[in-house]
Amino acid sequence: MKRAGQQETENTRTASIYSRVQTNRQGFFKGSAVGDLMRKALAQNPNLLRTLLGLSFTLIFMLSYAVYGATVSPSYYLYETDATVTVHDDIEPVRIYQDDQNQTTWTWSIPADGVNLTWVNLTAVELSNGAEVRLINSAGLFSHPLLGSQDADGFSCSDSCDFNSTHTVVAEEGGEITIKALTSTDPARRSNGTVYSNSESGAVEKARNAIAYEHSPSLIRIEIIENGNRSTAPATTIETVNEEFASLEPFSVDAATEFLWALAAVVGCFSMVLIPSFTVYFAANAKEKRDAVRLAASEKEVKDALDSDSNE
């Protein structure tokens, strides 16, 4: 009876060990399913990992070289202009008094140079209350209260400026009035700009054509209408700006810096794709190795138990 009880105990212990081994086997195969996809791919192509890395570095090199080539071989050129500012402040006004309306009109006529004329800026001071200031040019000018203002965030003259032959501002409280106007809203005609060309000579020609402009008729007329019989004219200053082609140079940047930034961007893009995949693959391999160690230990335990039973 005692022998039978010992045999039953050994059988129970062996069954328990076998059960744990089976559980470990199931856990091993279940856990390794995470890397099934990568393992199948590697089974079909044992050099898949090497192929992926080689393809990645090849693409990185090609894209980086393309960016570098575009940087050191530009077809864009920057040109600058020389601005000539003429101040017209020595022109005597003509006084006209209208007795029936009790108004005094002051007029100035400025023969501006129309060649590459860009800016026309008027400043009138010592104005009486309610004085009406007019800037007149029969060819038309673009103007807006925010034009030339440092606080004009997001302002675009091409979208907001009014194109008229007469621009009028009323000095409700007298004092000083400023009217700024452009002959064109095309930014290529003033200060500087960019042109695209396959050669420097072609770029110079395009730059000169972009700047060239004849504003005609170029006569600027100023009218200030004041209430009452005035004998002293307000002080006025009008500036005209003419620009001409000055210089041109190829657009260039720091090639080394741009190359490194481009390389970093490309590496970052590929890293976002490859790192998660490789992380899953290596994590699955590590889990598989741990499960294999546990399985081997369980099988050894079963074998040792069976050998102990047979020896008894």
C-alpha cells in the first residue's frame, strides 16, 4: 500500500511538471506570433535586413546628393537697384481764392522724372482745420493709409491699395498729413528682386526688363483747399523715387549647412519608418530566446523527474 501511495505521488508530480511544460510551450508559440511577419519575410530572404539597410542608405545618399546639387548649382539670381530720391520742396504754390465759397486753394505742379518712377510721397504741415489735401496724377497712383506704415502687419498693397488719379485726405484737426503712393504694385520694380535664368547674362536682361518702366504723364499736382481767405500757404514736401539696375549675383547659401540639414531630414524620415519595424523584430527575437530558455529548463526538469522515477 505504501509503495502504491508513493507511486501515485510521483505520478501526480510528473503530471504537474508536464502541465507546466505544456503551458510554457503554448506561451512560447503564442508570444512569438508578434514576430511572425518578420520571420516569414526573413525566411524567404535571409539577407532582408541587409537589403533594407542597403536600400535605405542608398536612398539617403541619392536624395542628399540631389539637394546638394541644387544648392551649389542654382539658376536663381538676386538683383539690387539704386534708388534716387528727389525732394521737391522749393516750388512756389499758386493761390486761388474763391469768394463765393470762401475757400482758398493752393496748387503745386511738380515735373517728376517718369523713368523707373516708383514712389511718390507727399507731406503737408501747418494745415488748418478741415483742410483737404489732394495728390493728383493723370496716369494714376496706388495709395492706402497703411502703405509704408511700420505697423501694417499682413498688409498687401496689391490687394488693398486704391488706384486713382486723385487721392484725397481731409485734415479734420489740421496739423500734418502724409500721402504715400506707388506707380505700380509689382515689387520687382523697386529695391530688389529675384529672377530665374540659365545664364548670368540672361538674368541681367530679365532683371533690367523687370525694373524698366515709364510712368507717363509724370506731372504731379498737389492741391490743398482751406476754408477762409488764407494768405499763408501750408508747407509741403514731395519726394519722388526713381530706381535703376545696380548689381546681380547668383543666389547662394551655405552648402555644407544645407547638405547636413537635408541629410538629417532624410535620415529622420527613414528612421521613422525603419526603427519601429526593427524594434518589433528585435523585441520578438529577445522574447523568443527567453521563452526558449524557460522551455528548455522545464523539459530538463521533466527529464530529471522521469530519470529519478526510473532509478527508484
